Amino acid sequence: EINDRCCGESGTFAVMRPDIATQVRFRKEEEMRKGAEQARAGTSQPVKILTSCPSCLQGLSRYDDDSGTTADYIVVEMARHLLGEGWMREFVDRANRGGIERVLL
């Protein structure tokens, strides 16, 4: 299920208005717990929260222990699904063997 509530982490929101950002965080955590329970449907299956936003990934990762979830980038999950578990290691190996052009100025 899509949870479109703000995590309260982006920009200076949490710094400038921690009173409001904390309330936003609690509401997001509450929705994540509820969504994770529904996704598990009585099993102990892991639940992964996916995002494309760096600020949200940082914020969502803070909820991991409290909500029983893990957070990751959606493109990382897609690469893992489409290219296999070792996709990142293979990419780095290819890049280290000359897979990246170097531009000298």
C-alpha cells in the first residue's frame, strides 16, 4: 500500500521546526507500522519501504527498528530484482576493469 505521508526529514524542516517535524515523524511511523502489518498479513515476512528521495531514505531508515521494516532506493531494488543479488559487485568490477571512460582536462 502506498504511504504518501511526509517523513519530516527533507530540507531544513526538522531543524527549523522540530516541534512540527516530530509530530509528522510520529504520524509517518504510525502509518508505516500499520502498512507493514497489513503487508505481512500474519506472517513474519520482511517488509521493505522503497523511495527515490535521499532525504526520505535517511528518514525512513530511522524507522526500521520501530516499524519492523527496512528502507532502500527503488532503483536498487529494481536492479537487484532484474540483475540479481550480485549486481553492484559486478558493476564495480566492470568499472574497475576499464568500464568507465576517463576524461582528462
